[in-house]
Amino acid sequence: MYLYQTGRQQELSIAEIEALAPSSSLKIVDDQFVAVDQAIRLKHMGGSLKQAFILDELADSSTASIKRRILSIDPTHLFAAEDKKYNFGISCYGLEIADNDINGIALELKKKLKKLDTPRKLRVVPTKNQALSNAQVQHNKLFDRNKGAELVLVKGRDGIIYLAVTTDTQNLDNYTARDMQRPNTDTFVGMLPIKLAQMLINLAKASPEKKGYVLDPFCGLGTVIQECAYAGIAAYGTDISPEMVRASEENLQWFTELKNVPANYTIETGDATSHTWSEPIQAVATEMFLGEPLKSLPSPEKVHELNTQSNQLLTKFLANIHGQIAVGTVLAIATPAWRIHNSFSSVISVDELQQLGYTYASFQHVDSTDLVYIRDNQQTGRRIMVLIKK
């Protein structure tokens, strides 16, 4: 079993995991972690921050019990070779245990391993606020058994303590390079976050093994196309703006050269409401235009106006693409969502989708009609629609 640390919108993270591993057994551990019975490649997951292999499940959450179990761990479960120096740290989530106690346990393990016939020399990465940051884990290579190890302790809602060793984390430097170093950016049209682009591709169940390409009919700066290239998936992007098409082409040329990946994509000018794409389309992953940037919460009248505009665009696109994709094709679409009191607006109703020939995909652990992606202090979020052509 593996633990996955989910992102700030856990429902989206869970939906992504279900889409990637539909036959897996998934358990929600707490509001930050889920347990899954199979490994999923974290490199191409946008919604999970960390992956850890579960070593044990403990019923006793006392510091003394946790200490005994950690000190009894077989070193081969943590480190690859003998007689070598490693970095080591411990992170705790949901446990009532002080940083001094966490670091004290790490230092005791350091002393114990040093005295073995086949010693390992540890450099302890000190824990603050109970858990190491993702940057610390990355910098100290605590996910690589040849360089170091991080033990993760998570207290579940059922009171069980999950003891796990980190096997992978999101590479933040890699994300930054793929995002902020691109030749072309445009804050007015909005920049689709790299992680969300990955989630859209995964929610659409796109795969290099499937026949056909992933279509992004509102390709903008080419983020979805870029992440498809990164994952080895053929992609096809169109945009109504020739300037956006040019910007996408420049971004994709830069990216494929930077990462030395095949340029298996097509980008061209096209109106999503009337364009005819070549076949076959294996999936659709896209983000609609989110509307003009808002500095404050819009009035109900403004939300209605914006919703109407987005509804017309989405309805026309869905009607146009319907005859060009096979039954069962999955469409993952990010649509604008504006705050209305304690909820978010929706640009299209379930009844309208039914009339257009689509239905929401179903997930076992989350409500597919209420998946929202929003960052702190944003006025406009994104409602993530995962649809299936009937």
C-alpha cells in the first residue's frame, strides 16, 4: 500500500487517482492523505505532492510506541547500501508529538545504525512544525534510497498510525522551469497552472498507449500540449487567436528542445465552436477562457452576465465536437467558477449536458459535479467538468 499526500483541493486529487488507477482500492486517511494499493507514477500527477510506501500500521499513537517501532526498522527498508552516509528525516501529520521528540528519535536511530556491523552514517535533517517541507525532501534527496530517507507518520481518522517511507515527491524546480521560463506568458488570458494541466490530462484518461491524440480546442499558451509532450502523449491544439497559436508554437519548440522530447503535436488556428479536427481524438483536455481578470468579488448581476457568455461558448463547443468523437470519449474541461457566498457558480446545468449528449463521469469517493480548483485570494476559480459522450 502507498500513501499519497494530496493537494489543497483533495477532491480533485482523489478524482485524478481514481482516473489513473480505476481498479485500485483507495482509502481516505485524513484531509491530507489517501492510501492506495498500487504505485502511480508521481512525475505526471498534478494533484499529489508525495508518495510513500507503507511499512506498518500502528494502533498505539504514544511517543514511546512510535519510537520503539522506528528503532526496530530494518535499515534495508530505508537505505540501499551499507557503510555509506545518508540524509534522514521524519515527518508527522496529525500526531501530538513535539519537534524535539521527533528529532530525538531520528538522532537515536542515527546512533543505533552507526553501531551495526554494517553501519549506515546518518545526517539528520531537523524537523520543524512536525513535518519537513517538500523543498527539504527534494534538496536532501530523502526520496532516493541511494541518498537518504524520510519516514512519514500519519494519524488517520480511524486512529490508526501509518508508518511509511517516502518514495517520491513533486519536483518543484522542474515545475517552475516548465512554467515561468517559457518564452511566452500572458496574464490577461490567464495562465493554466502546470499541475492543473496534468490533472486535466489524467482526468480525461489520456495515455500514450491509446490510439489518437488529446485535443485542446482552447489551447492558449499551449500548456496542455506541453504536458502531453512531457508524458509522451500525442496532442492537437487549436485556438481562435493566431497570436495564441504563434505563442504556443514558440513555447512548444522551446519545451521540446529543453526536455529533449518528441514534438508529437499539431497546433493550428481554429474556432472551437465550428472547427473540424482530424481523427482520431482519444480524449479532450482543455481550459475555456476564464473571462476578464477581476479585482473584487463580482455582483450577482455580473456573475449572471459572465455565466451566460461562458455557457454560450461551452454549449456551442460541445455541440460541435459531439459528432467528431466516439461514444465513451472523456472530456476534462476547466470552466470559470465565480464565488457566490459559500459556493461557486456553474456555467452549464446537468439537464443541458444531457440534451447535448453528455453525462458526468462518476467517481467512487468524490462528487464529480462539484470539483473546483481555486487558489487563495482568487476571485475566479475553475470548475472541473469530467464528461463522457453518451
